[in-house]
Amino acid sequence: MDVRHFERITAFIEARLTPLFAEETGSDSGFAMDDTSRALRALRNAALEASVAKGLIGQRATAEPAVRRVIDQAVEHHWDVLRGIARQWEDHADFAREFKRHAWELDEAPAAAAAAS
């Protein structure tokens, strides 16, 4: 797994959520206190928070073995959060098969190869 996996899945989720903040949705652009606005903000925040795990990937190579295990667990957990969100749009034309894969499966497939499949 590398940073590009996180960048692609985050961009996919953002592309699905951003239009929902439009005034036409009736949710007051997602910034009101109605339930729809609150749900949109919560979902967007969850995706953004999970995507920050990509910053840990670069630290993995030089980390102590114990810290490397923690990094691996954090990256895997946050990928699963993003994967769960992205899979809500599994039928979307831009959904990539890599978004269905587990973190350990992506370890075996470089990001460039995963994007092609």
C-alpha cells in the first residue's frame, strides 16, 4: 500500500460528497443544523480523518519494528474506514476495484498496477 491508494480513494469519496453540499439539495449547503447537513459533515469528516493515515506510510520504512506494527495497524484501520465509505458507491462508474481490496491485498499490488485493474 502506498500514499496513492489513499489519495485515490479520498478523491473518489470527496467527488461523491462535495456536490451534496450544494444549495439545491435542500440541506442549506451542508452547513445548517438539519440532520442531512449534520450527516454530510460527519461523513466528510470521517473520510478526511481516515485519509490522514497516508502520512504514516512514509514513516514506516525507518520506524522501529514495534512502531512499524502500530503504523501498519493504523493504516489498515483507516483504509477500512475509507473502503467502507467508498463501497456505498460501488455501482458508480468511477469506483475502482482497488477500493474493495483489503490493505494487505494492496501491499501485494503497487498503486500504479492497482489503478489499472
